[in-house]
Amino acid sequence: MSAPMLSVQQVSVDFATEDGTVHVLDGVSLAVGRGEIVGLVGESGCGKSTLARTILGVLPPHISTVSGGRVVFDGENLLDMPHRRLARDVRGRRITLIPQDPYQAFNPLFTVGTQIMDLMRTKSPAPGGLSGRARKRFDRDRVIQVLEAVNIPSPAEALKKLPHEFSGGQLQRLMIAMAFLPNPELIIADEPTTALDVTIQAQILRLLRNMADREGVAVIFTTHDLATAYQLCDRVVVMYAGQEMEDADTDSFFASPRHPYTYGLLGSIPGKNAEVREIPGEMANLADPPSGCRFRTRCARAEVRCAEARPPVTECAAGHVVRCFNTANEQVAT
Amino acid sequence: MTDNPVILDVAGLAKHFTLRGPFGRVRRVVRAIDGVSFQVRRGETLGIVGESGSGKSTIGKCLVGIHEPDAGDLLFNDSSLLGLARRDRRRVARQLQYVYQDPGASLDPRWKVGRLLEEPLVIHADHGAAERRELVRAILGAVKLPDAFLDRYPHELSGGQQRRVGLARILTLNPSLIILDEPTSGLDVSVQAAVINLFKEMKAAFDLTYIFISHDLSVVRILCDRVAVMYAGRIVEIGDVEQVFEDPRHPYTRMLLNAVPRIGRPGARREIGGAGDIPAGEEVAGAGCPFQPRCAERLPRCAVDEPLPENLADGRGVACHAVAAP
Ligand SMILES: Nc1ncnc2c1ncn2[C@@H]1O[C@H](COP(=O)(O)OP(=O)(O)O)[C@@H](O)[C@H]1O
Ligand SMILES: Nc1ncnc2c1ncn2[C@@H]1O[C@H](COP(=O)(O)OP(=O)(O)O)[C@@H](O)[C@H]1O
Ligand SMILES: [Mg+2]
Ligand SMILES: [Mg+2]
């Protein structure tokens, strides 16, 4: 891969809470190449949304601090970029978001058309010299074309409707359309299919894949479901307690997973006849994380050194990294 | 299992909701379930699957009397649950428990676990105080929580532990049939695995029968003996889990199973399965098969003539003209 389009380097984020400082992200790194779909996989509370917010520069003010690292996008560190420039040039324009809950993303009082055309006016680059009516017509054509691409029936009619007149699946497709409309380079999809039925989920995944391929857009897709990442993504990054534990291209990841937490996740997926195995214990307390490896309190293979030092992030095969002392780990037969 | 007695017999169950507009005008009648028939044998786990809105919860709520059905009958241990006097219904209802999603979410925060577990027993008043405490301890052990938890408040427990207490509370009523409605939805896989194993253990320990409502087909597969697939308020296929999952016959069952993301063998071609570009479940009205607008195998008669469930040679039931036709 040439230089990645986005690289998150050793990013740490703290939240100030009643229970003290919570280290929500702890030196997390990942990279996204042009047109690549990266799956960010982890259980709830592991920091997926926080990482998405860090990249977009929308962490909750006052309580959050980025205590280290860089987010390099097209050669620039977004964490240093002045807020106004980030808001004007990057967020919603070059990097867009598909949120989990489409009902929250739309204003219930305005038609979908009003909201989408507004977005086009403020966020989408118009071809040189277009203004006034010509600009409006151009925007409208692009909107109709993209709504058709995401299978919204009769797009011109759909634009006149209010958000609540759509089903959940249709609203999710509208959200996808809106994320693609400004011609972004990167889309962050934060668990966009978690609440949907499998049939609709399959449609949304296919749509996302086709649109990303068609428009050459990279996607960070967060999910707690490894099987979804398997189907959709080019790369998989498994996250636990604010750190990436394993990162590999999808084929290598599933052919030879290395991290004990990854085995735990794989073993707890209901399969054909297999018994499901629980991961013992509970998610690490981020206000007071275990010394050394954050996963060690739940790890069947923890050794003394796992408590004494932080395991290094090691490349165990080309492009396959794992945060564990024992990089020679083989999965226990399943 | 197939020799066990039928404890629940549901015949032609229907429930319609009337949505009213301003001034009480009828805007629309939702046929939430229609002509639903199935049987459950003692000790069995019957799964009910289908997309949201297909009528799964409505079945569960009719069984426990939250909804009064518009048609059909419900036989529990050979006697009808419908038309019972309130008091009799309550007595029977105790053996038939409905658990909606997270049973830990509704625990009274002011009560300690010990009192929470004892309270249902006090209400029904058929144990002495010492006996009650003994029972509570045994049940707490069964859901794998130590005695020390009796003195804790719900907020001192993790989400998973609260869920266990919620289940323990239902078990104190000594039910014979538990209807679990989406009990794993919203859980992470590692927690879900623990909950699945807990259900299995409880079933063996307390001699339970389950109706397991879920939209997660993978969970149904490993937990259930039989499965009913619902579409638009009807059962479109019902049979042994292995039969239905290995060789689905109804086009809708096939579409649903195809859409479940699965991790393939190394080297396999990765692709997104599922529903093609068939429109998602839009409201359908009128005669004919409710699935017909999305169906790739529809025949001319599907538009005019609703297929009824028919038993195939292998014992399963399927409601589809294309399958029944020779
Ligand atoms: N606004 C906030 N204030 C305090 N803690 C927060 C806030 N947002 C998230 N957290 C904490 O950060 C951790 C990661 O949360 P999140 O990024 O939402 O995880 P995920 O998206 O993977 O479920 C959790 O422990 C959560 O409790
Ligand atoms: N109390 C109610 N009033 C009106 N409509 C209802 C009510 N309960 C359920 N419905 C409708 O009945 C249908 C079946 O709902 P439900 O049984 O909850 O489905 P599921 O549990 O499969 O998601 C849906 O169309 C739903 O909107
Ligand atoms: Mg999140
Ligand atoms: Mg329901």
C-alpha cells in the first residue's frame, strides 16, 4: 500500500468523569488506504465511537482531552487543525459520517429534501462558476442520481416527505446517500446496521460496498459483529478497551487470527453445532485499567510478563499486527 | 422429545389492531397475527423468528393474556386459557411467564437482591419464611451468583449480573413454560454466549419448556429444537431446526437464512449474502400470499389465493404454493 490516506497514530483520549479520569483510547493506531473498507470491530464500550469522534473532531467539549497521538489525513494532522477549518473543509465534506440512529440525524420538522439540499449547498463542492439556479439544478440532479443509486423509490417524491414517513431501512439508505453526496474521500459508518433486520442489513452492506467501489471512497465501518466485517471489509481491526489488539487484511485475519481476544470473539459466535464459549470476566475498568496488557485479566494464556509490561504491537506476518507478547499464538482447535 | 406430551396447543390464533385517526375513525386495521397454529411439547424449545413487525411478540403477549386474541384457541395442558375467570387465569398464568428482552432492567432499585427474589413468593404465599429463604438461595446459585449478592442493590451489579437476578426472579415462580422475547438483542457476542449458556443450564435444572422469540437466526439454531418462521403475521414454515436451517423450503426462509452474515472457510470467496434488490417489507394489502411482492418464485395464483400451511413428507409445515405444487 502507498502512503495511507488516513493514519491514526498512537492516539490517546481521556474523559473526565465522576469516577476520575477514564483512559478511553490508549495509544490506538490504524491506517486506511484509498478506497479501502476497514472494519473496526469490538464490543460496546471499547471506544469505537470515541475514535470516530476523534477523527471528525467532535469529541464532547470540556470533559475530553486528546492526550497524545496524531490523526494524519492527506498529509495533515487533523488534531492540530484549527476548528473552523476542520468544520469548513474536512468534516461533512471530505470525511462524512453515517450515524447509527437515523432518526436522530434528521430534523423531524423539515422535509428530507430541504435537509439534503441544504447539505449540498453548504458541503458539496459545485463545479466552477455555477451559481444561483444553475447550481441548484446541478445539486438536484446529483441528489436524484444518488437517491436512485441507493434504491429510494421515486426520489423526486421522496424529497417532499418528512423523515417519519420513511421506514427505518429507508432512512438508513437516505443516510448513506447523504454521506456520499459531498463526494467525500472517507466515510465513517458507526454501527449503521446494528439495529436492523438481517435482510435489510444485507441490502445496506451490499449498497455500501457497491457505492464505495463506484465512487472510490474509503470507509471505516464500526461493528461488534466479526461476521459482518468478514463479508464487507478489506481489513479488520479488533479493538479492546481503547487499543487495537489485532489488525490484518481480512483474509489473513480469518485464516490465522493471533490475538487471544480475537479467539474469544470467534468462539462466542453461535455457529452450526458448536457450543458457544463465553469470554470470562467483564470489560476492563477504563478508570483503573489492569497493568501491562489490558486484556490479561480475561486471557486464558496470561503470563507473569503480561502484568509487568505493556505488550508491544508486533508485525507477525506482512501487514498483520498483534498487540501480544506471544505472537506465535495458534488458535486452540475449535 | 417427540413423545413428550403437548403442553401448549395454539390453534388459528388471530390478533388485529385497529388504528384510529382523529374523531375515532378507523384508519387502518393491522393484522398482527392471523391463523397462527403450532404446538409445543414439554421440554422442547420452540424458536419463533422473522423480521421486526412480523408478529412474534404479539403471539407471546396473547399467550400470557397481555392481549386478548380476536380468534383461535389456546390450550395449556389441555385446558383452554381463553374465557377463564380472572382468578383462574392468574393461577395458570404463573406457570406461563413472558420475559421481555432484559429482565434485569425492571428491578426495583430500592430493594436488595434478597428481597427482590423473595417478593414474588410472598405474593403467592405458599411457602413459610424459612422455606422461602432456602428457595431463594438455591435459585441464586442456579443463576451462578454467590449468596453475598443477596445483600446488594441492583445498581451495585453489572448489567450481566442484573440480568441473572431478573431471570432468578422469574424462576422463583416455578413456571413450566417461559416465553423469552428477544433475550439476546443488543448484547455483545461474549455476553450473549454467557446468556445462551445460562438458558441452557436453567432449562435442564428446572425442567423448563421455552418459546424463544428472536430475530437472530444463529442463536435460534443453537438453542432451539424446532423453529417457526413468521412473515406478516403468518407462520410460513415450521419444523425441526436442522431441517429448516439445512434445507429451507419456503422462499422467505431461504432469503432470511441467506442474509445472515457468516464467516466462511479460509480461501472462500467473501460476499454479502441475502436479499438481492428485492424491496424491503413494504405494507401489503389484499388477497394472496403476503410474501408474494418480494418472492422470486411467485406463481399466478399467489396474487389471488393465500397459501395455507401444509405438511410435507418430512413432517414440517410450509405455506407456499410453489413448494406444495408437485
Ligand atoms: N461523554 C462521555 N463521558 C464519559 N465517558 C464516556 C463518554 N462517551 C464515552 N464514554 C466512555 O468511553 C468508553 C468508550 O465508549 P464508546 O466510544 O462509545 O464505545 P463504543 O462505541 O465502542 O461502544 C466507554 O467506557 C464509555 O463509557
Ligand atoms: N398495541 C399495538 N397497537 C397497534 N399495533 C400493534 C400493537 N402491537 C403490535 N402492533 C403491530 O402488529 C404488528 C406485529 O408486531 P409485533 O408482534 O410486535 O412484531 P415483532 O415482535 O415480530 O416485531 C406490527 O405491525 C406492529 O406495528
Ligand atoms: Mg458506539
Ligand atoms: Mg417483538
